[in-house]
Amino acid sequence: FCNSPSLAWRRMTHGRAASICALLLVPLSSAFSPLYPNLIDRSSFPRSSTPRASGWAVPLMSLSCAPEEVARDPWKLVASHPAAASAKLVEVFRYLEQHPARLSGTEMGYEPSEIMARRKGRPFLDTPASSLTPDDIPSGGSSLDHAKVACSALQLACGGLDECHNAITPLSWDAPTHFGGAPVDSAARPEATLLHHLVHMREGQHVGEFGTGWNNAGFWSGALGPHPVLRQAHAAAAELARGNERLEHCMASDHPGGELNPRKFLGLCLVAERDGDGELVGFCEGVENAMLRLAFEAAYAKL
């Protein structure tokens, strides 16, 4: 399960109810199209094991870039974008243009950020996002929590899973944790919940708090509810699928109604990674990078 008994104990007892073990193993295949095999048998889990949707309003976001543009070049930061006023953000975006997020999973440490910053051998520590802070996000001081989420989205894209997770857990989870601290009642909860889903997607096949990152991401996909980024992500994914019969069929059958289904997209990513399907991996990486950029934009728009 993990190398240290004390770490295993902390992972299992940092305030989340034991019943969530079942929630995190809710199968990803429950609503899959025939494209995906059945991955987990759900018969042993209670029917009541359903994550609580957050129930927030779903306004369309006013983005500084169109979703179709994000699909084609997710990390392009034009000079007219307000974020371009920050030299640090420009540096991070330039890095991501050359080193976009990959589908392969990254193991997490589930330790406070000050400990993770001293852990040798982490590629994230060599990226410009490792020194990024909410103070680098031009905000005018209007919403520190949204600045934290915007900062966390870029750190996550650069491989800082723990740094992102530590920042957004108090904003999206109602219990204290040893790595994130006490929960916070925040207007940034919708944006933080989206990142909580994405951080465990990036964890992938590695075993973390409860099951693999895939399992945990499945739980958080249920906690999302209707979310404005999922509408924008659908437009980005449709652009990436355009002209490919297989991917267009996937979009039409699994993501109707103009909104990306996060659970079905998660299942596609799992299958792509498991099978080494280059076409699906490329598509999933494109959509994942678009979602990370859109997550940044969603938080930035609230500043």
C-alpha cells in the first residue's frame, strides 16, 4: 500500500469517514458506451454510495480565449490576456507550451507542501511553477481563494500534484487533513472541486488515499455536479475529435447535451493508458490539458 506504516495510517485516518472507501471504488464503467470494457464489479457496493453534488449555479464563463482555441493550443498566452502582466505567469505558460501535461500517472506523497518541497527527485521542483504563489496571480486582492485555485491549476499542469492538492482540499472537502489543514467555507468551492477531480486523474494508476487515483477521481467526478468548465471542455474535446470518426462517435455517444461527462472521460483515459492506445492517449492528453487551462481560466475569471 505504501512504504511507511505511519504514512499508510495517515492516509487512512486523516478525517475522512471509512465509508468513503466504498465511494472511491464506484465503478467507472457504470455508464460507459460499448467502447469501454467493464472495469470494476459494482455489485458489492451499496446503492447509496453516491458522492454529493455541490448544486452550484452554472453560468457560462467569460473566457479570455475560446475553447476551440484552447483545444488547439492550450498553453498559449496572448499578450492581451490580463495574466500576461505577470512575468512569472508568462514563464510558466511558456514552460507548459514545451512540456504539456501527460496522461501517465504521478505518485503523490500526501504530505504538507513544505515537506514535499524538500523531497528530492521530484521533477516538479525543476519547473517555474514550483515557486509560483497566489501573489503572482494578478487579482487586486479581490479573491484570495480564487487566486489559490488559479495558481494550483498551473502547478498541477506542471506536475505539482501535492502542492495543488494541499491548496484545494480545504476549499473542497469538509474535514481537516494533516496536509491541507482545516476546511474553509469558500466561494471558490466549484473551481476547487474541479481541480480535486483533475489532481486524482493525474495521479492515475498509483495508490493514494483510498484506492488508485483513478478511483478517487471517479468519486470527485460525482461531486462535481453541473459545472461551467464541463461545457467549455466539451467544445474543446469536440474540436480535438473533429475529422476522426472513432473520436467523433465517442463524443456523440458518451457526451451528449453539450457537456463533457467527467466519469466517462475518466474511463476513456483509464482505457487509453491501460491499453497503450496512442490515438486515445493523444486525445485524452489534449482534453486534459484543455481542462487544466479552462480550470485556470474559470478561477481567474472570478478575480
